Amino acid sequence: MVFKHDVVIVGAGLAGLRAALEVAGNVDVALISKVYPTRSHSGAAQGGIAAALGNEEPDSWEWHMYDTVKGGDYLTDQHVAEILATDAPRAVYELEHLGVPFNRTPDGKIAQRAFGGHTRDFGKAPVKRACYAADRTGRVMMDTLYFQAERKGIKVYPELQMLDLIFKDGQVAGLVAYELATGDVHVFHSRVVMLATGGYGKVYKTTSNAFANTGEGVYIPYRAGIPLEDMEFVQFHPTGIYGMGVLLSEAARGEGGILRNGSGERFMERYAPTIKDLAPRDMVSRAIRTEILEGRGIGGKDYVHLDLTHLGEQKLAERLSDITSFVKIYLGIDPAKELIPIQPTCHYMMGGIPCNVDGHVLGGSQEVVPGLYAAGECSCLSLHGANRLGCNSLLDLVVFGRRTGLQIGRDLAGLPWQELPRNPERPALERIRKIKERKAGEKAAHLRSRLQETMTLRCSVFRHEETLVQALSEIRSLEERYGKVVIDNRGARFNTDLLDALELEALLGLAEAITVSALNRKESRGAHSRDDYPERNDEEWLKHTLIQKTDGEVRVFYKPVHITRFQPKPRTY
Amino acid sequence: MGRSLKFNIFRYNPEDPASVPHMETFHLEETDAMTLFIALNRIREEQDPSLQFDFMCRAGICGSCAMLINGRPDLACHTKTKGLPEEITLLPLPVFKLIGDLSVDTGTWFRAMNEKVQSWVHTDKVFDPQAPEERMENQLAEEIYELERCVECGCCVAACGKANMRPEFMGAVAFNRIARFMMDPRDQRTGDQYFEVVGNEEGIFGCLGLLGCEDVCPKDIPLQDQLGLLRRKMGWQSVRHLFSKLLPE
Ligand SMILES: Cc1cc2nc3c(=O)[nH]c(=O)nc-3n(C[C@H](O)[C@H](O)[C@H](O)COP(=O)(O)OP(=O)(O)OC[C@H]3O[C@@H](n4cnc5c(N)ncnc54)[C@H](O)[C@@H]3O)c2cc1C
């Protein structure tokens, strides 16, 4: 079938919803989402949303901007960080106005708590900047915005998965999508496509991300020739539940939780003397891996402890109830009495589709791709630089989701309907047919496990030329084997077997982009830490990586970093 | 070695005229820290790729994976096999439209419910980007949050005697939503307006008081309290309605 809407937004997480609310009413907008909208992964966000409200102690947007830049190890484009920090209070007040039940201070203002890397007075001490609703901030924001979307009657197509973008003469003309319930392939004809498809943590074996986070929304434009930016910067969150990867929010440390090694030592005192357990995530994850590698894990094993025992039952129940409950359920441990085994888990992708501050997607020569927009975790505004600070993503989603929506409204008059090319769904149908008809080969689930293991082993917290080269050669051989991927289920309805196989193409392509970008960056910066190049090297590497597919090859090139207020300095905490 | 688990799983494809509802048996060796969600994925990967069930976050927050587990509605992702007998029977949630096997469509039901109760703050105040937030007692904010913790998994609806008999019955989840907005000073709806939504047989007066809802809520939301509260408030409201009809100004 062919559906027609002026604007189609792919992804109904917070970025997509926030943009849709801005566009709705003036033009015909539809959301498509591979999962039912309120199941989107934004709902999993726990800890909070950052804004220098100064409700608990003095704070300023300049400190917030500085922390964002320093947290990103100076790879952050500073004009973007400035927009984020200055617009943050408005964004949070707006959420409050819409009904988000933020916790409150004794005098009734929005309560705030400490979070990693957020400091007062340019790094002097931790500051309370994260606004929160217990440990459920993302879910209550999602529900609030989704109900607003219902109120506005925004059309939603649930369980539809984008398979291709359609271009005509360099302008977006729509997209091709697969309907899970029927197996039908549909065409969406539109003047604007906005990508808000979130992260792709499923490239790794141990991850806090959900199952849908397989990255087609980033891979599809990449396959179509649009470059990707800063892909080597992958955030590993320090506190994933050992063995499962499920996240224990940084709020646990924001509320006073402490990391301890095998001998019970509070080891972060050695790595970040000023802000200790509240250092940025890349540093804490490296510290944990170092403790483990040097034999100071718990019982010499590959995990350390998160200690919440001193917080008391009441605080745990009031501020960290969800994570307390799932530690009890999954580990059978009572955090009020026992220590929690944790290890770093792949959490967030700093890299993605290059965009400007109004959500325009940028092509290989920095030109705006007409009709194509992106926001949220799938995009790369160069806001989070080489390492994102906690609570800056939720903020990013509502600030830049809104800006993108506004910009789409402004641009529409200049974006005429493009005629659809003939049979735009044919390439997608061909891919599906080939997979369904193949009789012998390997299962996607098997290849995917191999890929995830390789990435977790060779391209995670610490990297080295040798491991990266190995990773790359394994990825390429898996790509070859992918040419013979088979499925057992040839049915049409809810064929997850087929989806697994289709999604694997994206995972492989993105894993390759991450690894090639990591191999090329011969320095250590933020989340990208090379054993063979342990120092940050501003002279040669203060620049953004771009990687682009050109006739089967990949091309790597660079673009400068925007520096406005803060000159790069050594990054200590 | 782990226990050998026997799964009896409901199979049916309502779209296929040749399909008949039946139970199918699968065997799996129990592993350490196995959840039902891990077990189901293994069955799908190793034994039957056509098995349908829903899952997403595997951390009890997205609400996708509710099903009847040995007769009781719960989330598959946070149910450990360790706490279950060797024989485990899995059925899809009742009330909701069956998509296939263990998968049901909760989304359409919830969207309709939320539209009915108009799950958003009704206010004529226009957002002023220059102004700071409106003040609120933390106690009240926490009470609102407590009711906002619903993940729309559908367990309470599935456990509701009334909803099983009369699908148009709104169920505890709707009353919980209403109670949440009634409590919120930002919402300017009047008692009468709420009454119009829930003061009827499809709503609060249709509840049989069996209280299956609260027993099964995987998030332990105090649904019973909300029911009691709403009934009392709405009871008064209905008396007032009656009087205003009997004694027009
Ligand atoms: C466990 C966890 C806790 C977190 N806690 C915090 C926190 O406290 N504070 C903070 O700031 N950040 C936090 N983050 C990060 C933050 O939540 C995410 O970065 C953010 O929610 C991403 O939002 P999004 O709108 O970009 O995408 P998502 O919310 O992931 O939504 C993506 C949408 O795209 C759709 N989609 C994807 N691919 C396709 C396709 N091919 N076709 C159709 N639809 C598609 C999906 O269905 C979904 O609707 C956390 C992340 C995790 C994993």
C-alpha cells in the first residue's frame, strides 16, 4: 500500500514524540515505530534530566555548558552545548507544565540530585542538577508526551519497521516499511522524513539497551551514502548488573552510592580525587576495568561492587525503588543489606547521523539533505562529544526534538512533493525474497552472537590496534557469511526470524563503522581509549570523524570542532 | 546440572483458518538465573522460530511481556524459573485481542482507554517559557508519581473478573489514571467532569470488588486504595447529581 503524509517521523521515543507535537496541527504528520510507542526505549531512562535550575544550590547554564564540553573531552561542538544548557530550564519547566511528576524540594520546586560529571563553578565540586521522578524519569516523560500526542490525535503506525529511505533527485520522497502483523511491505510517500530511531547497543553482547535497538535508522542512511559521525565513541555505563547488562542508574551514585573493589576499597578516590564516584562514565568504566585487569575485582573475577547499604531503606524506597526491586528480583539481593555485583555495560552511542542544530541531516560535503531530519540518540549533533554526561540525553531529546519539529514547520513550504520513483519497494522486497528462498546457510541469531561477542571482547572500554584489526577481520568475515543467512520461519505474520536476519545487516554495518573509526583515531579521548595511544592528542585529533560508504569501500575523513568559550585543557576531576 | 523444565505453551494463529488453539510442549534445561523471558527466547531460537511472544526492555519497565504464568498474570522478564515448579504453563493474557500464541494487542486497548479517560492534564493555563515551575508539595508529587508508575502491561485487566465478562469495562488501570489526575492540582477538571467519565457501569460502579487487580500488579501499585477513594468520591458525586436533578436551582 502507499500511504501519504507531509511528514513521517520514524521512531516514537521522546525525540520523535517531541518533534511530532511541534509539527502536529499545522501539517499532516504520522509516526511509525517498530515497537508499540510507549514501549520505546526512552521509557527505560531512570536517573533524570539535567537543567541548571539552581533549585537546590547555586547553578548556572555556563557551568552546565562547561561540564558538557569537558565531559565530552572537548570534542563537543560548543555552540551546540550552549543551546542545550541555555534552553534546558525552559524544557524542564515545560515538562512540568504538561504534568510530569517531578520530585520536589521542601519549598515545592523541582528537586535535583547530583549526577556524574555535573559540577559547580567549573569543576570545583559536584552540583545537584538532575531533575527526576524517582528512578523512572524516562517512563513518566514518555507517557506524558504520548498522551499529548493522543490528545492531538497524531496518527501512529505501530509495529512498522523502516527498511529503506526513498530519494528522488537528492531530496527525500518517503520510505519503505515492513508491517510486522502481515509481512506486507508498504510505501510512505512524504515531503519530510525525520529519523528518531534511538541507539544501537545491540552491536554489543553486554548492553543496557533493549532488543529493538538494532540501528536500522542509522544504517539505512549510511547505506544510502550519507556519512556517519564520531562512530568510535561508544559509552559504557559503569554499573550494569553483572552478567545481564541491565542498568543500575547513576542516580544510585548520585544519591551517595559507592564503588568498591575486591578488598572493599573505594577505588574511585584514586582515579578522580575531587568528585570520586561521580566522575564521568568513561573514566569510571575504565577505572573498573583497570581494577579487574589488575586483579582487584571481587574474588579476582570480572566485576566490582556497588555499595548502597549506607543509604538506608527509606531513601532506597523513595528515590531508587525500581532499581531496588529489580536487584531483588534478578539477583536475589537486598541492596539495603548487601553489595551489588556490577560491570560496565554498553549504554549509549555518541556517534550517529550528522546533523546541524535544527535537525537537518548533513551529507558528505556538509550540505543539507533536503527533506531529511534527525534527532535523539540516532543523530550526532556533536553535542556529547567523546563522552555523554548522564541526564544530558533526555534533555537533548526534548530540546533538539522540539527544534527539529519547529524547523520542519519552517521548511515545509520550500519542500514540494517529489514524484515517487518506480517501484521504490523493490530492493527491500528482493532482500526479503532472497532470505526467504535460501535453503542452506547460517542462522542470524548465531552470526549475531558472534558479532556481539567480538565487539564486546575487542572494541569496548579499552582498545588496541591489534584487537581492532582482529575485530575488523572478524566483522568482514561475518559480513560474508551473512550473504548466506537462512531462516526457518517462512511465514508472513510476526516473522521475528526474518526481522532478526534483516536487522543483522544493520548491526554488521554499524559494527564495521565503529571499528574502522576506532582504528583510525590514534589517540585516547573520552570513551575511546587506546592502550597503544594512551594520551589525548589535540594537535592532530581535535576533529570529528566522518565515515562514508562509497561503492563498497568506506572512506574516512574529518571535520573541525566548534570551539567558542572553552579552550581544551587536560581533563582531570 | 539444572532441572529439566517442561513448558506447556498455548499455540494459535487466529488469522489462519487451519489453525486450532492447542497446547504445545517444549523441554529446556534450567540455567542459572533463568527468567521466563530467557527461556522463551531460547525456545524460539533453538526449537521453534514461529513462537510468538512480546518483549522489549527485559527490565520490567516497558510492559510488553505480560502473560498468564501458571494461571497468574505477570511479566515474563522478571519471573525467575527458580521460583516455579518444573512444569510451567503459559497462556496469553485474556481480555486483549490475541495476535498469536502468547502475544496480545495491549496497545489498542490502552490507547482507547487513555482517550476515554483523557489521560492528560486539562488546563487553560498557557505555558509561559519565562516563568519558573508551579510549586507543589513533595508529598503530593510522590503520591502522583506512585500512580504514574503504571507500565500498561495489562495484568490487572487480565485478572479482572468484570473485564473478562464485559470487555468494555474500564478496569483498575483506568481508575488509577483518573485518580492520578484528580489528585493533580494542575488538572482543572471538575468532579462532574470526572464523574461523566467513570461514574457509570462501564466505570467505577461496575467494579465487582473482586480485587484481582491489585494482587497481580507487577509494580505493586495500590490499586485497591484508588478504587476505594474513587468510589467514595464518585458516590458523593452521584448523590449530588441526583439532588441537582431533583432540586433544580
Ligand atoms: C537503561 C537506560 C537508562 C537511561 N537513563 C537515562 C537517564 O537517566 N537520563 C538520560 O538523559 N538518558 C538516559 N538514557 C539514555 C536515553 O534514555 C536514550 O538515549 C534515549 O531515550 C533515546 O531516545 P530516542 O528518542 O532517541 O530513541 P528511543 O526512545 O530508543 O526510541 C526509538 C524509536 O525508534 C523506533 N525505531 C527504531 N528503529 C526503527 C525502524 N527501523 N523502523 C521504525 N521504527 C524504528 C523504535 O520503535 C522507537 O519508537 C538511558 C538509556 C538506557 C538504555
